[in-house]
Amino acid sequence: MRKIIAVALAVSLAPTAALANDKRDQSADMGDSNRVICKKLELTGSRLAVKKDCRTAAEWADVRRQQQDTTSRIQSAIPRPGE
């Protein structure tokens, strides 16, 4: 029973940890836009494979903006019931 509770707790906290890391990355970008920031990206389909991606703070901000634009465009294209 304890194992089930521990697993459920770990699963529920995982998205929170990812969100906290993203907010920390955003606050770090507020300084010098030419500063190089390296992030470790986990590759889908593998538990161990990690890719290191280094870009300037300005480039990371541009990537984040492009991802938000893409998400907004996809979400606006989804037909909603009653429309």
C-alpha cells in the first residue's frame, strides 16, 4: 500500500517540478541576452538518452515564443462544439 501511495505522489509532483525548472529558466533569461544557456533535453523513446542544447538567452526566448505561437495556432484551429 505504501508503494502505491509513494508512486502516486511521485507522479503527481513530476509536472510541478518541470514547471518550476521552466520558470527558473525564464527568470535566468532576464539578464544578458548574449549569455549562453545549455539545457539537457530528454529524447522521447529512451530512458537514458539526453541531448545537450546550448543557445543564447535571446535564442531560447525566440524558441519559447515560436512554441507558444505554434500552440496557439493549433488550438485555434480545433473546432469547438456548437460553433
